[in-house]
Amino acid sequence: MTMMENLVETLKSDVKALKKSKSKKPYVKMDKSASVKVEIRSRKARKIIEKTLKAADHPGNVSSIS
């Protein structure tokens, strides 16, 4: 083997060893804060109000509600 091939093989084995030695930390999912929950609820409420107003503008058209 040439010197370059030897270097590449050494690097490959070192990388494999590093990947195996790393301890995998589990992903910790954070809970949503109260303010984020309120923001989500207000967005949903705004969408519902918007749909309702759009439907009220066209009372004969049922398909505009969806």
C-alpha cells in the first residue's frame, strides 16, 4: 500500500472508533410554555373567526365555510 492509502485507512478506522465511542444522548422534548400555548390557541381562534366572517359575507354559498 502506498503511504496515502495507509493514511486514508487509518483515518477511516479512527472515525469509526470515534463514532462507536460517542454515547448517544436521548433527545429531551421540551414542553410548551404557557405563553406558547396561548399563542397557538389564539391563532386557531383567529382562523375560525376568519372562516366564520367569510361564510357570513356569502350566506348562500355553503362551500366557502371549509
